[in-house]
Amino acid sequence: MTTAAFAELAETMEFLEDWEDRYRHIVELGRTLAPMADALKTPATKVEGCASQVWIQPMIAGSGPGARFDFVGDSDALIVRGLIGVMHALYAGLTVAEVAAVDAQAALARLGLDSHLSAQRSNGVRAMVGRIRALAAAAAAG
């Protein structure tokens, strides 16, 4: 299960053969994210397990398993902000029930990120995925 935004991102990443170009693209993706209000950067929205500061605030439209999932996120690190952009492309617009069906590991492998992120960044990405899945599961449960 992937979104159209993620499919487009994957195509772009496949086109960029050099990893420096791919990293630049991910950083640019982060720069295009809507800004997150400082008031939302609280302990409740902070993602634990990331070396950088990361915040994710869900924005759920509707209720129950058919509710649409979206979020705003931010980080104090440019590359991590870009990885939040990757997560946004992967999950935004899905139903909260569909979020659980996303194979994030396979999706990141499709982008080549699984083998090009440091162990610390990979742990941070897993923490973001876990947080997104938990937020969607809570919304699905009502």
C-alpha cells in the first residue's frame, strides 16, 4: 500500500543515481513541509528514540477506521526534516486503518534508505513509524 505522493517520490529517487543528489532531494522535501507551530512542539508530540528533536502532531479527519490520516511534523535537523517529508508522502491521506497495512521497511528499501542511513537515523525512522502507527491505531479505535 502506497500513496500517489510516495510513488512519485520513489520515481524521483530512482531517477537520481547519485546518493548526494538523493540526500539533497530529501533535504529539499523537508524544506517544502508546512511549518509546525512552536506551540505544538511539546513533550506530547515529541518522538522518543530519535537522536534529533522530532515532533509529530496528527491531524485526523473523520472518525473510526475510515478516518483520514495526516500529520504535521518538524525536526531540528535538515535531513531528519526530510525524512519526516518521506513519512508524510508514505502515510498522509490514507485511512487510519490503512496506515497499519503500510510496510514501511519495504517502502524505505524501495528508496534505498535502508542501506544509506546511519544506525542512529534508522532508529529514528523506526521511532517515527512507530509513533505514526500508534497515532493511527488510537484514532481507529476512537
